[in-house]
Amino acid sequence: MTDVHQVTNFYQTNRQYWRELSAFQSEQCSYMLNFGFWPNGIVSLGDAQIEFIKLVKEKIGHPLTEKNSHGLEIGCGIGGVSIYLLKTNPALSMTGLDIVQSQLNIAETNATLAGVGDRFQAQQGSSMALPLTDAVFDFSVCIESSFHYEDKLKFFQEVFRVTKPGGVAVIADITCTDLNALRFKDSHFFESPAAYIGFAEKAGFDVLSQEDIGVSVFPQLYQHILNYNHTQARTREAKYWSLIANNYKTMSQQEKIGYHVFAFKKQ
Ligand SMILES: C[S@@+](CC[C@H](N)C(=O)[O-])C[C@H]1O[C@@H](n2cnc3c(N)ncnc32)[C@H](O)[C@@H]1O
């Protein structure tokens, strides 16, 4: 099960670096803590994160725009993904769940500052034991959080349980087919794309789509981190993220790592 202290420490140490990285060469801070999607022409992490959530919106499809739609974000971090969905869908309400209370506190503040606080509900809890009632959500999203989850079958069973019949779950994360090639493994429980599909089907979901966007993530992110680090003092975080992004870029060239966006449906 997730080591809450370890995860809390990880985000306390790294979220400021990521906030600054996503604001670098961008108009504004996205409040997202993910790698983004970098098709041609995208040059900042903040813009790449917006591109990424546009892709996620496509994958969610019609449950996002239905009247009084209620969505769940699992591992919502400091709120950027939910806030973007709420700002671009005025009839939507979102529950943002995270295991780290300090992340949720910041997410609530950010949602209020963004003018969507009345449609955002923060909920502390684990993705593998959701403190939520059955069949209440039209859709759920889980962006770059599931790599922390040791028991992915339990996670998929919980997502299935809280999704309404006809609802959609979009899960996006780093996938890996050679764990030995990873330089950093603490609190990281990477799985292959086939394993994700297997857990989802075992939990009862149908697969709607799967897409690997890794070639438009890892090289661009590494370059962006290098560019940003050149403007900064060489902190421990700067060094850590250049090493990890370089490792992922190399693994991506060797086709040992991917970045998958999965969409699943509960019939
Ligand atoms: C990389 S951040 C992504 C945040 C957000 N989805 C985004 O894209 O901006 C991962 C988040 O997952 C949360 N998390 C890790 N393990 C979790 C668990 N077992 N249950 C719920 N949240 C968890 C972390 O606290 C962190 O806020």
C-alpha cells in the first residue's frame, strides 16, 4: 500500500520545482504536476499540460458534457487538471481525491482563485480504497498518479465500483516494459501497457482506446528541463529531474518506456 509519508515528502520536496517549471516560458502556471503532451510547436511545459488535458477531454467524450455531469479526479495533486476541466465545462462538478492532505489544501485554494471553488470538492483518501459511494461518477480521470499504486487491480476495482453504468475512466501514465533500465524506483510501481489492460478488464471494464504518446513527451520534457535548469542555481531537485528525464528519454528511444492514455468504459 502507498507509503503516505514517503509520497507526502516527495511532493513537498518537488512541487515548487514543478510549479516553476510549468510556468517557465509560459503565460501562466497550470497548477498541473504532469509531463504534458508536446506535439510539434509546443515549447513550454505549461502549454504541453494544456495540450495533454485537451487530449484527455477527447478520450472522456460525452460523459464530460452531459447535463450535471459529475467527475472524479484520482490523485488530483494541486488541482490543475480538475480546474481546467471545470473552467472549460461550466455545468461540470468535480471531486478531487488525493492521499496527501497538503496537496488537497493547495488544490482547494487554487480552485477558489480560479473561480471554480464552488464546483470542486476535495476528498482525502487512497485510490485503492476510495472513501466514496458506489456508481456516482459519470467519468473519472487519473493522470500520472497510478505509477504510485502498488495494487493496481484493487485501484481498477475501486474505480469500477464508483463509476455509473455507461461511465468512462481515463487513466494516463508512464508504462514500462523493462524495470531494470529504470534509474529511480522509489515509490514507483510501473507496469506494462498489457498489464494495465489486464487489470482493467479483470475489474470489469471494456477497453475503449489506448494511445502511446511517449515520443511526444520524453525528449521534449528532457530538453525543457535542461533549458530551465540553465537559468537556475543547481539545486538537488534540478539535478534529480534532469537525471530522471534523461533516463526516460533514453528508455523511450529504446522502446522500454511509454506514456499511455487509456480510456475504459463500464457497460
Ligand atoms: C504526479 S502528481 C499528478 C497530479 C495531477 N493528476 C496532475 O496531473 O497535475 C500524482 C499525485 O498522486 C497522488 N497520489 C499518490 N499515491 C496516491 C494514492 N495511493 N491515492 C491517491 N492519490 C495518490 C500524489 O499525492 C500526487 O498528488
